[in-house]
Amino acid sequence: MTLNIGVIGCGMIGRDHTRRIQQVLAGAQVVALSDVNAANAESVRQDLAPNARLYDTGEALIAAPEVQAVLVTSWGATHEPYVLAAIAAGKPVFCEKPLATTAAGARRIVDAEVAFGKRLVQVGFMRRYDAGYVALKAAVEQHTGTPILVHAAHRNPAVPEAYVTPMAIHDTLIHEIDVFRWLLNDDYVSARVLYPRNAARSHSKLRDPQVVVLETKKGVLIDVEIFVNCAYGYDIQCEVVGEDGTARLPEPMSIAMRLDAKRQSRILTDWKDRFVASYDVELQDFIGAAAQGRATGPSAWDGYAAAVTSDACVQAQESAGAAVAIELPARPSLYA
Ligand code: NAP
């Protein structure tokens, strides 16, 4: 069976996911496209999905009878209404992060899915599908003993001028927020944010770097350095310290060279290259589940938990180092 997918939002990631479905993955095809920027939709159709039908609105695409599953890859603020419409239509929906721009919006999606009675939503937290994180989780669960500490870093070479302090949480830390809940099978109870002096490459509206300290229900302390003007590369680091040993996220494959009297190997500079393979695996997972009318992987509940945690982290950014509590209500049994 070939799953017929409609894509809402034909910008950078919508185009890339369409390419995956059309050229890399098995079991699906893009049959419908929609974007408020009609030129973007037309360009994706021409380049990648010539048989796809263009729809004026995302709502019309979701309602179209030929569309069996939906990808929401539009601008973040538009995700919530599209995901709610897909749930109302009973169609599996893959939503790029964020699930919604507020915790209340994400909660509305959880409530709608629970009322529907079946999981239909997968959130685009692709790190759970990265081979390195999968191996790290296996090592933590099988070898290094009960986790006590996590030391992590998320470094970008540079960010656009419009990137300001809260975006370090919403756009950057959001991936760590999700992947550590999954890695540790745990939830957060508090967040703190600490700042050193501002880096010279930063500006007055961006505190950079910053250190977020998350504490979990099981008592694990996680420190994450976010440094988005680090200059040297795109670098994701993670080390878990357990009762019996430590486990470290593998570096991306890179040829070790001896050159000019130096030992050297390249560091990636573009985040797209770092997780390119995991995007393939996550979407193939979506296709497999959606073909059976259901969803798997990161859930609407995970999207909601990430939104609640993000809100607390942004509050902590403004709390002069004080801890901000993170409280999640009871998890509905749909997400057990
Ligand atoms: P982008 O290049 O700006 O593309 C977004 C597209 O959606 C644009 O074509 C935009 O039109 C269109 N759009 C805006 N409002 C819309 C609406 N109401 N209905 C339909 N289309 C609409 O952005 P992007 O980088 O692809 O990011 C899209 C989403 O994916 C964001 O939420 C982002 O956070 C997420 N993302 C996730 C990852 C990841 O690592 N998982 C990576 C990249 C992006 P205009 O051109 O007119 O604005």
C-alpha cells in the first residue's frame, strides 16, 4: 500500500520532507501541497511532486479525500489549528516542532486526541531516531547504572541577528528537553538558568552562552550549555554519568587526518547535516504507523511536556538563577 500524504508548509523543512518521501523513503507519496506562500508550494510541486494537487488552505488539504495522512511543516504558530483539524478528520499527522507555541495550545491537542481515543499525532523530535542517541540510551539502560548526572552542550557557529534570548529555549534547547526525558525515562521538576559574561560575538538582546540546569523527578541533575555564537562549528555533546560508569554520545563520523604537523578531523557547521539520517528514520516510522491509521514515536503528550518545560525555562531565564518549578498534570492513559 502507498500512503497518500498532504504537506502543509512548503518552506525549508516541508521541501526537505517532501524530498524524503518522494525520493528516499518507502511506502508513501506526496499527493497534496499547501502553503500561504503559493509560490513555495508550486516550486515544491514542480521540483519534487509533479502529481501533487495544490490546495489554497491547509484546512482544505486536510479535508481532501485523497489525503490519508498530513505533515504540518508550516510556521510554528500555525501548527495547533492544523493538528486539531487533522485529529477531527481522524487522519494521522506528523507535526514539526513545536506542537504548539504555548503549553495551553499543546494541551488542547492532547485533549482532542484523548477525546478521539487513539494516537494520531507524531511530533518531529528527530533526535530520538538518531543512531548515536539510540546507542547512548542502550548503554545507559544496560551498562552504566542508574543515571545521576548529564552534562550536555548545544553549540551553533552563529545565529541570525533576530535570534534573541528566549529563542535559546524555544528553538535550541527544545531538542534537549525532549531527548533527555526519553533518554532517562524521566520528567523534570525544576529549571534554573545561569549566565556567564556575554560572549563578544553576541549582542544586547541575546545572553550567550547560557547554562540551563534541569532537575528530574528521579533526582538526575542535567546541565546544558547553550552557546549559539561559538564560531567553530555545530556541536552536540552529551555525557551521562551513572552509578557504575559514564556513557558519551558518539561524535559524527569524521576522517582523522594527519596534516601540516597536526592531528585533525572536521567538525560539522550545519545542523541539517548532523541529524540528516534521523529525519529519514523518523518519517519512515511515521509512514509505517500512519499506514495503519495510527501514530507512534514522540507523542502529543511529549510535545505538551516540552512546551511546559520550555515555558519554565524561559521564566528561569528571567529569574536571576532561581529555580522555577515544572509541574505536569497526570499523564492520560493513552500515552502510557
Ligand atoms: P520556513 O522555511 O519559513 O517555511 C515555513 C513555510 O510555511 C513557509 O513557506 C511559510 O510561508 C509557510 N506558512 C506560514 N504560515 C502558513 C500557514 N498558515 N499555512 C501554510 N503555510 C504557512 O520554515 P522551516 O524552517 O521550514 O520551519 C517550519 C517548521 O519546522 C517550524 O516550526 C520549525 O521550528 C520546524 N523545524 C524543525 C526542525 C527540526 O529539527 N525538527 C528543523 C527545521 C524546522 P512564508 O514563506 O510566506 O512565510
